[in-house]
Amino acid sequence: MTLTRFHTPTTVSGLIGLGKLLCSTLSLSAGKSQLGVTFLNLEMTPAANTKMCYSDTAQIDPGKLVANDVSVEIDPTQTASVQMNFVVGDLLPGNQDYMVLLAYSPAQTASPPLLTPLSDNKLLLDLNGLEILGAYSFPKTTEIPQAVTQIGQAQSKARQKFLFTINLSTDSIPKMIRVGQNKIFLQALAVHKNDFDRGIFDSAILTKVNTISFLTAKESESRCSSSDAWVSVDDQGGKTIKAAGLNNSAVNKSGASYSTGVTKTNNCASGKC
């Protein structure tokens, strides 16, 4: 499995005429759901100077502290960059170029505005206010025969993850909080580049909807302290984690130990993991 990392996000000023697209209807042949073929995953984690806590209804993976519904503290006095990571995966390479998009909207819609017959998940973001946080290209790949070893054989194509590192605005987000527009909904999708260039999304596959609620420092102090799980990341990559009910011996790849209390983790940015 390979990981493509983008340190600086590319911002696209929405998709012109997105709501006016008329996609032809295609019949979807019966088949089972398959990651990278009929759906994608979207994971949200704090990256730098970010405190994130999880709602009571969040689906938490204890091994990763990944959830689909989170609250994020935004402090307008913070001078350092506030960052979150959004990992989209696992796309199965094909014989066509892809575009991979990460989008958000302040509202959801009950009726999908685009037809995406190949995707298990449908676009549920309201097009009014929709913005594209990042858009990256993924070139077609060629299958490479893999050697047969005593313990097994690698697949001929490596699945691909895309890491969007987003610099959150400590200027505009507090204004959104003050007027009661502190919640956003996010989805990612992959679509054939040729289709994307023509404004067609028949080939798109999507993630489920993820949710972020932005909090003031005061709100965060109250809500996150009562949350079953939260994680705070400083600008050096050091983590402080509270994870109720998780095994004390669980350790993630960065060397962070999870416990039923609050744990100060190793600072991996310093190379001391």
C-alpha cells in the first residue's frame, strides 16, 4: 500500500455550474461492495496545533482514534498554523487517469444532486456553499508482475491513499462560529479525469459523509473534557490523548500510548519515537 502525501493543499474555487450538470443514467450491475472500486474511506486526524474530540455517536477505531464525527477547537489568538489531515483511500489504480477531490458544505441534502451509479455512497452535500478543499490528479498505472515467494505474492497494483493536509483558517472559522454556522459536512470522491474535464460524474466513487463541528476554546474545554476520547497535537507532532476504555498497551505507529486516562505521548517529530 502506498501513500501519497501533499503538504500544501490545493484550493479550487468550487466547480462552476456543478448544480447544472446533467448526468446520464447508467445501470449498475449487481456486485458486492469493494473498497477502491465502489466506495472510498475518509479519515480525519489532527496534524498540528489542533485539539479534536469525538462525539458520543462517533464510530471510533480504537487502534487509530479515527472517527467520522468530530469537534475541533479553533482559537483565533493562535498564531501558529492549525492543521488537520484528511486521508482518502484506498483507490485501486486503473487504466485511466483519476481526479481525487475533497469537498465540504455547510449543509446536507436528502436528494443527491449528482448521479453516481457506480458508487455505494451518494453525494449528500448541498451544492449551495459547496467548496473544494483539495483536488489532485492520480495517473493511470501499469500492472507489474510480482514474484511468487514462499509466504505469498503481492498484488500487481498497489492501492493508493491521498493525504490532504489542510491549513484551517483562524480568521474566518471563528466568524462562522459566532453566527451559528460552526458545522460542516465533508465527502471525498475519485472520478475519471476525462469525465471530470467534461463535467460528468458517472464514474465517480465517494466516501460516506464526515462531520466537523468547530468550537471556541471555552466550548472545547467543556465539551472535550466530557468526551470519551480526544486528542491534541502540538506543532512538533507530540500528542496528548484521552481514550476511555482502550487497552493501556495499545500503541500506534507514532509511538503514542493510549490509556483510560490522559497520556502524554512521544514527540515523533524529534525522532525520539
